Amino acid sequence: MFSVILKGLAIGLLLIFSVGPVIFTTIKQSINHGRRGGFSFIIGVWISDIIWIVLSNGFSEAIKILLDFKIPIGIAGCCFLIGMGIYFTFLKKIEPRRLQEPTEIAGDEITPAGKKKTNYFAILSSGFIINTLNPGVISFWVFTAATLASVYGLHDRIIIFATCMSATMLADIGKVMSAGYIGQRLSDRVILLINRISGILYLAFGVAILAGIVYTLIKD
């Protein structure tokens, strides 16, 4: 039992310290929309992870079919990231959140009365989409499940994945809490810079993943 829990913690730590668009977006959403915005985003990511875990462990044949479409799914995810990167870096005018005039940031809606209302469902959906369409996430859960299935029974795998998700959830909660705390003390100029940087990172990750897909296609 102890070794099984350690295995889950090891996988969780691997996810916690992996660098990708999700971690930067979690911080950005927490700064822009506070803790509720940050939690909305990571809940979308958690739902995506849980779905992939269940599919990888319980529907192996369906996953094998889905893997045949891994490249189209990956390209769709790359296009989504690149589109968001272009939008946030070059097209969308992001104003300081502390301005008196109500301004619209990603996940915000301006009501007819001119007040700003945060659309938390849109933020949750963005977390779900970014994570679900990430080919790295698909490969990670599928190959992890396949590897563990060759060594551990279903009961042990449930403990491993439950431990893994518990560790990553606690880490995500820590990211949101700390980002919200730090965000309250950042100047408007720094917050604007963080938004621009996050857009550039969307572009970088999208282009990098797309380049990897193209290289795989050429190599094959």
C-alpha cells in the first residue's frame, strides 16, 4: 500500500513541476479574476484530467481508437493556443483592472448597465479545453495508465491515480491562493505585462507543439 501511494505521489510531483500553458494561465486567471477565477480555471483542468484518467483505465479500446486521431486533436489544440496567444498579445486591448471604467478582460462580460461581470463558466471551459486538447496531456495519461496496468491491478491503480490527483489539486490550490495574494499587491503596469507575457507563452507552446507534430509527420 505504501509503495502504491508513493508511486501516485511521484506521478503527481511530475505533473506539479511540469511547465506548460496551464500553470501560467492559472496564475493569470487568478491575478485577473481573483481566487474565484483561478479556482474556476483549475476545476476545468481537473475535470479534463479525471475524464482522461477514467477513459485511459476503463475504456482502453476507445482510447486506442482516439489515439488514431491524436494528430488532428493535437493540431486543434495548437491552433487554439496560437489563436489565444495572438488575441491576447496583439489584438485584445487589456486595460488595468483597477481602472474606474469597466473594462473587459478574458472571462469578463460587460452588462447593459455598464458593469463588469465575470463569466466563471467561460473560464472553467477554457481550462477544460486547453487541457483536453493538449496532446502532451493525452499521451501522459494514456501511456501512464498503460504502463501501470502491466504491473498493478485495478484497485492499486485507483489508489495511485487518486493520490496523484490529490497531490496536483493541493498544488493547484496553492498556486491560486498565492497568485491571488501576490496579484493584490502588483501594480497595474506589472499586471498588464503578465497578461502580455501569458499571450506570448500561449504562442510559444502552441508553435512548439505544432512543430513537434510536423516533425513527427515528416519523420514518419
